[in-house]
Amino acid sequence: MASAFCVEKRKRRDQGTARMSQWETLLKLPASYKQQLDDLYDRDFLPMDVRHHLSAWIEKQDWLRATQDHALASVLLQVLLENLDIQHSRFVQEESFLEQHNIRRYKHRFQMHQDDPCKLASTIHWYLEKEKDILKDATLDEQVQRLTVAQEAMEISCQQDLECKIATLKNDVQCMEHAVICLEEQQDEFDFKYQTHKLEAATADEALKKEQMKTLQLLVNKLNECRKSILLDMNKLLDRVEDLIQRLVDKELIEWKRRQQKSCIGAPDNVGLDQMEKWFTSVAVCLFQMLEFLKKLDELVGKMTYENDPVKAQKPALQKRTDALLQKLLKSSFVVETQPSMPQGKGPLVLRTNVQFSAKTRILVKFPELNHSMKVVVSMDREVPQIKGYRRFNVLGTKTKALNMAESHSGGMVADFRHLTLREQKCGNGGKGVSDISLSVTEELHLIYFDTDFELKGFLVKLQTCSLPVVIISNSSQQQSAWASILWCNMLSQDHKDVMFFANTPAAPWPQFAEMLSWQFLSATKRGLDGAQLEMIAHRLFGKQENYDTCSVTWSKFSKENTPETFWLWFDGILVMVKMYLEDLWREGLIMGFVNKSKEKSLLKKKQRGTFLLRFSESVIGGITFSWVEVDSSGNPDIKTVQPFTRLDLSQIPFHEIIRNYQILEAENVPENPLQFLYPNIPKDEAFGKFYTDKTGDDSPYIKYIKTKLMFVSKENTLEARSLMSSGLEPQSGLNGELADQVDFPESFPPTLESHSPDPMLCSSAEPQNDELLQYLNNPSNFSDDFLQNDCGLPELNFTAFNSTPIQACGGIYH
């Protein structure tokens, strides 16, 4: 004992020059981790002042061994008391009265451990381990920050703050667990001494009895204070839990649901739930531990209670509050991770009767022991709105599935419904609503509900969630209009259960509307709309304005007016065409696209001859055209525009091949391609070269289209189609009957070179296919060399009609 004591004294003398490695590191941590440290030492088991002033000595001792070695623990306690005396002397010299008072109080408290020094060693060791955990979390967090892609500064700050609060909560729960264990030990100590007193009472004299009763009373007083302290700490812990749940449920989850809404209509928002699941699960675990602590208090009170027992008075309120917080967290944790969608649909939330759709639910409170035990049931429309004619539907297919971790790539607890269908109920004219509100089929919104039961450790709560409002159609021709409703609803409404949204449809502010339009291109082609393109669209909608931010688009202007003038029909026609045939060119930024004629003219008239740009037609649905600079006889720029090409044209030849092979034959001259430089001054082949096919000229697979559709003869301000396949003239046929912008053209009927299914959204039509010609284009080697010299089924059109009028077929020039 004496030898060990001397060793400890030598260590103590060296404490002034020792480096405080762990403690210094902790003090250098960011504020969020210092807060954890402050919370850790917000108790009297080991005062922070003692930890700070004796940090070097404390970190050098083997406290773990001392928890099992009574002799070593006694030595460490004696040296600790001597160190406190030395520190007190320093404060006396420095005349620090407050510090002197605190040190004396701390020494008195530590002296109480002389009967059980191992318990003090265990406490100090526990604190040092918790410090290491804080350091570990801080180090890990730093590493994660280096590897994580940079996010918005505010978002990072908020997330770190949330992570810090959750870490602090976990630490509080661990401290609470330690406090409950200490309380149980104190009560056991009292019980042991009380039972001993009862056994010795018969033989002990009065003086001894009084002494024993005095000791027992001190123990009861100490036990009472400990119970009060624990109850106070439990209330503080629940305050932090309540703050976290409010943050998770009322902020983080609501923001995620809004991001999911926007992602459903094309926004590139992050809708991952893995991080949210960690947060929800951490808080739920802490609450379940809190329930265990309350249960332990019940057990302790059952063994021993007394008058004015604080546990009896306060425990019911704590129990009620804990139950309510856990219910709120669990009910909010059940969400629809993947909204209902059809495999071949235009987008999510548009469903068709008798066509399969899928949806996925997820619970964010993940307890592996509940894997495959929670059954989720699907149903429709719990509360039918008071609208006359409102339809009702039954859900068919696999309507019940268990939440499990096998169907999630990230290991989340999900129920993935993949084979659901809807069937309309036969109920006459629909719902017997009392309202005069009338909605179209594509304005009628419905909700799909998902229900399950959560039961763990005797805690049972029913959970329910529902999808975002869906539109249910019965015919594919309704899909375009239905998708317009989904866009409008999710752009403007943040009430996820508002099935009456279209009863009083709000207008869309231009900034919000413009963002939604850009998302459509971004999700379809990975390239959104730039400011200039959006300005052209705004000009089309509102005319010339100084500032479009104050403008709004009405629902009827966007889609409800079922006429060719409806904005959505025009815009979606362009979007479908770009997605099907022009995605690569659009993604490369080669298509200016949304630019009106006046802007086009102002851009091109300053450029050299042969400069061209590509834009979408303003009057032909799903049309694209190009304009280029010519020079007239006076040397002035002359802007020429080709009649729009439609999806039917692009299904027969890629647009880059049209640009590559387009030619004009001036009278008595060689054919010439007027397209030389893509605006502003990029050589055509440099811009489009990587998309060209390897075969050119007569070897091109598109030679038939090129020779009959892209060759024109200039004669007295008119362009006449001339076939190069024979010595005689052959008339140029129009393509798909589409019209040039702002020019009235007679409808013409083209030969179609490959099979084409008309899009029900655009209501365009085509003539029957020329099967022999289609086979030639696909396999030209199977035909003789003179195949193209024959008629090939081209329509017999009166060529004189083209000579007597400036009207041109698709691909023709107009001024």
C-alpha cells in the first residue's frame, strides 16, 4: 500500500508538466461537440472543475483496473483528495474565493466514497469512456464531411445541429441509465441496513437503536433526493425529445414530403429516406428506453415507498407524456416512399382502371425484430367529397403485404406493392353529393390509403398513411390531360389530402410555373430550360412585359380549355418530340428551341451567310424548324425558314441527317446546303458531326427521303421539288400535312417510310404504309439497283400546282 502511495505521489508532482491530451482535444472540438461535453458533465458525479484541473493526472490512471482492485482504488482516492488539497492551496494564494469553496465541497463529496472507492473508480472510468465516444463521433463526422459532396451551407448546419441534438439525447439516456442503476444500488443498500436493523432490534440497546435509525433516516433522505433528481432529469430528457420530434415531424418530414411532391413532377430533389430513418429510429429507441426506466421506477416503488414519495406523484405524468411523444413519432414515421405509378405511364400519380400499378410504403422507425410482422393493407378514399358524380373505386390484386427489409436496397423496412389494379364501382351516376361543383374526370382527385399496426414491448399503435392525390382515367387519350392536373396540383398545393383542389383552382405565379416547365425537360432529357428560353415562353403567354415575375398563369389557360390554343398541348407536343427524337441534340445545347420569330430575326441578321438556328414551331404542335441567313441581290441579310418537321418526319430520318443533307438547287447551278454555321458561329459538321451516320451519298440508309424530301429548285421566288432519281421532274410531296408558321397550306398526303403509331395526345394521322419501300430502307441489299428508278408508290400529284403558287410542302422555304 505504502509503495503504491509513493508512486502515486511522484505522478502527482509531475502533473503540472504533463500534456492534457484527451481533455485538450475535447476543448478544441466544434461547439456542437462541446455542448455534448457540457451535457455530459451536467451532473455531480464528477464535477467538470475537477476533471479540468486534474485532467493530466486523471487520464494517466488505470481506472478500469481500479474498478476491480480495492487497494488500487483506495490509493487513487487518497491521491485524488491530496490533489484537491493542492489545488485548494493554489486558489487560496490566488484569492479565488469561489473556487476555494467549490474545491472544499468536491473534496467532501469524494470522501463519502472511502467505504467503496471502486464505485468512484467506476464512475470516473465511465466518464472517460463517454469522452472517447464524443471524440470518436467528432472524428467520424470530420471524415464523413471530407467524403460527402458539398451541400448548401444552411442545410449542412441544420443537419449537423440535428445530429448533435440526437447524439446529446443518446448521451442523456445513457446517463439516465447509469443514474437509475445508482438509485437501485442505494435502495438495495438501505434495504440491507433496514433488514439488519430489524434483526438486531431485539438485542440492541436504545442508544444503538437511535444511532441506527439516524443512519437509516440519512439514507432515506439521500434516496429521496436521488429520486427527485432522476425525475427532474427525466423531464429535461423529455423536453429534448419533444424538441427533436417537433423538428423531425414538423420540419424535416414536411420538407421531405414537399421534395417528394416536386420530384413527382420532375424536380431533381433528393428524396432518399435513409438519413431520416436513422434519426427517427434513434429517437424511438431513446423513448423505448425511457419506458424501461419508468417501469424500473415502478418496481423500486413497489419494493419501497414512503410519505410524499416523488415517484408516486410525478411518474403518471411522465408516463403519459412519454406515451404521447412515442405515438406521435410512430404515426408520422409511416410514409409512402414511392408514389403510385403505372409502368408505362406519363408520370406517377396517373392511374388507369384495370391497368396494374405499384406503390411502396416504408416505416422510418426500424426495429429488426419487427421484420415481416407488420401487415400493411391497401384501401381507397376513406372520406368521399360532396361532389355529384364523384366516382368510387375498389382496389384489386395483392392488397396485403408485410413490411420487410428484403425489398429495400438500403435495408429499410418497406412493403412494396407491385400488382395493384383499380376497378370502378357500379353506383349509378356516382356519388350523391350535395354540392353543385362539377369536375372533369382528369380533375377528380383520389387518395390511396395504407394501414398497419405497430406493436413492440407491449406498446401498440395503429398507423396510417396515404398517397398524394391521384388522377384515375379509363382511356389512354385522357393521359395528357391527367398529367397536366398532376403537374398543377403538386406545383401549387402542399395539402397532401386536398382532393377538392380543382374545385377552386389557384393560378400559378410565373417563377413557380417556369421552374415546373424546366423540370419537365430536365427529367426527360437531363437538360432544363435556360432563362432566354423561359422568357420566350413568358412572352408567348403574357406578351411583352418589363418583369414577368408578377404575372400568373390560370389553370384554364394552361390546360382546361380543350382547344389547339391550350398551352399544355403545345408544350407537351414539343416535349414528347424532343424526348423521342431530339434528346441528344437538345442535351448538347444545339437546339435553341424556344425563340420567337422577331428574336430569331434579330439574332440572325447580324450573322454571316449560312448561319442557322433550330427552334420549335409556335403554331404546329410538335414541330421543329430551322432558319438561316441568305443575302439578297442588294447585299442585305434575308432570313429564310423551312416549314416545320414533325414527329412523323423525324421517325423516318434523324434531324441531324436532315440538317446534314438539306440542299437547295439554284437554277443552272450545283445543289448547295444553305446551312453552314450553327448560331452563333459553330461550323455545322463540328456541331453535328459526331451524330452523323457512317454512310453518305447513295449509300445512306436515308437516301430515298433525302432525294424526295430535301432537294429544292429555286425559280422566281418559289421553291420546287426536283427529284434527282430521273431526268424528269417529280413533284415534292408534303409530310404529314403540317403547316408552316403563320402560313395557310393545303393538306398533302405523304408516303410514310416506316411504321408509325399515331400519338393519341396529338391526334395526328398518317396514310397507310408503303411496305415495300419500308423493307428497302431496312434491308437495301435485298433489292435490285433499279428499285429506286421505279415509281415506288409515290402519289401522283399535279406538279403545275406547285409552279403556280408559292406554297411549299414540309421542308419548303417561305419568306
